[in-house]
Amino acid sequence: MFKRSRFLFLIPLLAAAVALRFYAADVTGHWLAEMHLPDGQTRQTSLFLKADGTKVTGYMSASNADPAAISEATITGDQIRFSVERDNYGEMRTTKYTGTLDAAQTELTMHMPGPNGSTRDLLFKRVSTEAPGPMPAPKAKLTLPPAADVPSNGLAKTPPMGWNSWNKFARKVSDELIRETADAMASNGMKDAGYQYVNIDDTWEAGRDAQGNIQSNEKFPDMKALADYVHSKGLKIGIYSSPGPKTCAGYEGSFQHEEQDARTFAAWGIDYLKYDWCSASQVYDYHSMQAAYAKMGKALQNSGRPIVYSLCQYGLLHSSEWGPKVGGNLWRTTGDISDNWASMSRIGFDQQHELTRFAKPGGWNDPDMLEIGNGGMTDTEYRTHMSLWSLLAAPLLAGNDLRSVPPSIMTILTNKEVIAVDQDPLGKEATRVAKDGTTEVWARPLKGGSYAVGLFNRGSAAAKVTVKWSDVGVTSEAQVRDLWKHSDEGKSIGEFSAEVPSHGVVMLRVQPS
Ligand code: GLA
């Protein structure tokens, strides 16, 4: 028989659950989180919140972004959730946040969305319990008038090849490292394979002298002497700056000193400038991005020295369309690459195929620098990286320590047959011509009527990949050469198949008979 008394113990539990459902900790106040970035900078993010029962209002502000109102905000028990809508360079983007308040109500752990679906916890500490005032207006920003097109500088008829300090060394770049890298490049086979630029990335800058001339810091005692040294090795030298007041690592940028800095770079003997948006987002209305890049494009040309111009603004605002109009020789198409398969394959396979029509001699899509040899991928994956970047007619900027390159990595970086595809004078970037599950075929026409073809396998097991000549544009039988085996594979009619390892590639040069 049903005994009511047996279930009486449920009543307090239910009551507790109901009470918990309507209990809301009071999160009213200012909460501050400090994030220490790998490059040494500290970024502050604040939450200004006002709780009214389970409803929360307020805004979020960060040192590098305009304040943004929070919406759909609630707190249930110790769990807070809200959304923030932001104008991300013309696209309204909603980000959902969740967080947990500690028992003492002094710490709030927010689960912050990171790149590509990841989350990371950010600890906010309560700074005050005062209800916030109205959200401050965003800082007024400069609007530049649209700029006249900057004529082509005639450089980079094929994608630039060289090395850049950032991927491996970040802030640990110095005069000594650049000299040693130049020595290595000149003697270890890299220069022979076509690598030419030795590029200093962020953190070389000091402030300005009384006349406003940019100074190098103690890591670079004499830029002119360093450039002379690199030139003495038959190589070229590159440098880095930003259209904003500060670079991404917080060093001096070229804001309102564009002409002066271009003249300084030219006087030092600089051959290549990477110009990184960074803090420009805090001073310019983002519609001024093209004009801000045109300013430096013009300044470089006025400097009288041929300087390759590399735009680094992460592909924002369709830079492939206007890169050439600001005098750019290459323009980044995505956020930063990391030394892992997920990052490299996402950038290379998923984020380029819409853009391939924009590449041409003198102006190249830049899917970011190479990670080959930095240790986060297998040699098979690095071969895929090298093959894909070469098919994409991408700048080939090695990012590893050139002073000690294991033979297997050197073989990948200096495969002349693959590099010849990258450097093909026709300058046509590959497109994806077939996709079947996790396998993809990419192909590009080469000067003289042949084609470069990549058979890729993104899957976790080996797979047979077939390229149909009709997908590539070949109508006859064709001679096939394997560019990693360095072997002629004979004639094929209609199609060609190969077993491709997981995350691997078979790269071919196909000559119609
Ligand atoms: C940005 C760029 C990187 C590198 C760093 C330096 O993140 O995209 O390539 O130049 O800045 O701070």
C-alpha cells in the first residue's frame, strides 16, 4: 500500500530546490580580471553589474575594446549568464558568457569563449559593491578620408620568401639572433632554395627622440649596422610596425609618424615592412583601415627605397580586395597561426578557398607564417603545411630556429620542386577542385601548361585519394611527377590515385601530353 509518510522527507528537499531556484547571490559591483598574455602584456577586463533579484544589468569593458552592454543577464544561485553583442568590423557578433560566483562572493570565475569554440576561465575579483552608473560612451575615434589608390611598387612578383622571428622567438628577438639567423640562412641551404628576407617582428622598438624619430631598444643597438650585415650575406632585412600608437606587444607604433618612420626604415636599409593593425583599432574608426594602410603604403613609396609592404590585419574587412590598392604586396587573411594541426589545417584548407582569385604577381594572400620545425606537428603534417602554402602561392616565411634545423625539417623547407610551385611566375593560387569527406584535391595552373596538384587527407586514417584530370582542367593523358618522392610516376589517363597517410599529402606536377 502507498505510504504517504515514506515520501515526507522529499518535502524539505523540494523546498530547498525551489529556494535555490529563486535564490540569487548579489553580484552588484565592479569586477576586475587581469590576463597576462604570453607576449608579456597585461590585459584588464571589467564587469560593471547591477543585480535586481535574478535579473542583472550592466556592461563589460576591456583595455583594448569599447564598453559593451550585457543583455539576457540572469543570476541563479551562484550561476551567472549573459550575452554581449559587439560590432566586429561590420558584423554584429553575440558572445554568450557563463560564470560561477564563489561562496564569499568576492570572486567570479567566468568561462570566456576563446578562439575556435574553446573556452578559458577568467577570474574576476570584486573591486567594489557599488552599483554602476550609466555605461560610458565609446572613445571618439578618428575617421580618415578615403585614400587615393597607391600605385604598385613593382615588388614581390612571386611570393616573398624568408624568415620571421615571431613564431619561435616572440619577444626574444635581438641583433645577435638576426645576425646568427642571417649567417645560417646564407650557409645552410635556405638561401640557395630561395629564402631571402630576414624579418624582425615585434619588440625591437623603443620610444622616439626629441625630433620624433623612432628608436630601436637595447636589443638592437644599431639597426643600420645590422641591415648592412644582413645585406653583406646577400640577404634582405625586414622590420615591423603598426598604424596604431602601440604594436600588438605594446611597443611604439607609427601612428602619426608614418612618413618619418618610412624615411627612417629606408635610411637604415630596410627592405620589407610588416604593418600590424593592433592598437589602431583604438584610435581609428574601423572604416578608416584602408586609408590608414594607404598612408604607410604611400610613405614607403615616398621614401625612395623599394620596401615590400606586408599588411597584417588578420583578413578583416576583406583585405584581399583592397590590399593592392594601398600598395600592399601581401595581406594576412586570418588570425594568427599556431604550431598545431588544427590551427594550420583550418587556416590552410578552410579559410582560403574563397580568396584565391585575389592573388597575383605583386600581391599575395598571406595565410600567416610557417610553423615548420617548431615541434607541434609531425613531419607528415609539416609536409602538408609546406605543400598547401605552396599551392596557395603563399609567402614562405619560415618561423623556426634556423641555427639548428634537423635534416628532416630542412628537407621539407628546401624542397625545390615544391618551392617552384609556390614561386611559379604565373602567380595563380590553387583552388580546391574536389572534396570527399576528409580528403581534398587542390590544383593550380603553372606557367608552361602544367599543373600542380595536392592530394590531401585530413582524416585520422590513411586513405586513397583520386584526382580526376577533368577537375583540374586536363583533357588529355598526362605525365605525373611526385614532388616529395622526386620521382616520375609515368603517364595517367583520366585520373590518378594515391594512398595518402593521415594528415598527409601527395603533391604532383602534372604535364598534359
Ligand atoms: C600579431 C601578429 C603576429 C605578430 C604579433 C606581434 O598578433 O598577427 O604575427 O606580429 O602581433 O606582436
